[in-house]
Amino acid sequence: MRANLLRAVSHDIRTPLTSIVGSASGIIDNYDALSKENILELLEDMKSEGQWLVRMVENLLSITRIGDGTARINKEDELVEDVISGAITKFRKRFPDIEVVPKVPEDVLFVPMDAILIEQVLMNLLENAALHAEGMTKLTLKVFTVGNRAVFEVTDNGCGIPRERLKTLFSGTDPDVPADSRKHGMGIGLSVCAAIIKAHGGEIKAESRLGEGTTIRFWLETEEIEMEDAEDEQ
């Protein structure tokens, strides 16, 4: 995974950096000839690319925290509704025109997790849909329980993902091909999602139909199984 991430980093970071340098040079070299609207447009492009790079760095820092996959995640019982709300609030700051419909259980639900990392997973999934689900008009973040598991789903009604891409969607092995559009690939983000969920002892999967949309689903245990097993042994 580290090798795949490094390959994806070298590919994905180059494009936004080139864009930022090009826009800055354009403003400096042609400042007197550019209109205020032109300058603001270039600055907006620089801001957008910079925000994307910040998300990339956050993802890489998370990988560093997780290490080689054997590191333990420090879990605490977190109110799911608060984690969902935090992710949606951050998402709306970057994509204010995209509505996210939250659907959470009526009953209070606490789940053992590293809230910062799980919030980052949800942000990555929402951002992936915003960037790549062309034609999307609806984005839903749903949480429900199945037995002793809390299931999280991010669903869009966009263009969908080809079946052959689903097999490597979370591996980051194909950074040259975006998930389902011509924009920046999210190989890093989705690889990080898989690593974070695996470190929590959960699992993440994707379902998609071309022209109908995509659902990415992961689950977490609602109780700390390892602690229970240790108590049983005592």
C-alpha cells in the first residue's frame, strides 16, 4: 500500500502544483493587463487546488498514524450523529452548493472509534462523489445498525463506476484513471479510507451501476469486541 500511495502521490500532486504555479505566474506576468474578474478567477483556481492539496496531506498524515496496518487505533465511544454532523459541516464549507441528506437512527447510537479518522473517511467519500459522480443531483449519508454493527453508507445518483474499476477502487493501484470522471483521481483518499476502516476492524465495499449511481459502505462494531474477549478470559 505504501508503494501504491507513493506512486499516486507523485502523480496526483504534480497536477495541482503545476496549476497553482501557472496561475500565480499568469497573475504576476500579466497583472496590468488582467481584469479584476480574471485575477479573481485565477485566485479561485489556486484556492481550489490548494484545498485539494491540504486534503492530500491530511490523508498522508493518517497513513503515517496507522503505520503498516498493525498499529492499534485508540477508540472511544463516540456519538455517531456528532461524527456525521462534523463531516457534513466540513464538506459544505468546500462544496456549499451540494446538498447532503443525512439519515441517522432515531435512537442514540454510540460506536467505538477514532472520531477524527472516521470523520476523515466520511469526508473522503463525500468529496469523491462531489468530484467524480458526474450528473449527480442527490448525495446521501446514511447510518443504520445490523446486529452489533453500525453501517455507514454514502450514496450518489451520478454516472456510476465501471465494474472493472470496483475491484481496485480502494487499492490506489490505478492513479492514472480517476474513479469515474476526468478530474483528480481519489486513489489516495479511497486507499486511506480502506486502511482506516481495516485498522478499526471493519470492512469497506462499493456497489455501482453505470448511469444510476454508486454506494460506498463500511461497517464498524458497535462494541469493543477485543475488550469483551479479554474480560471473558479473566
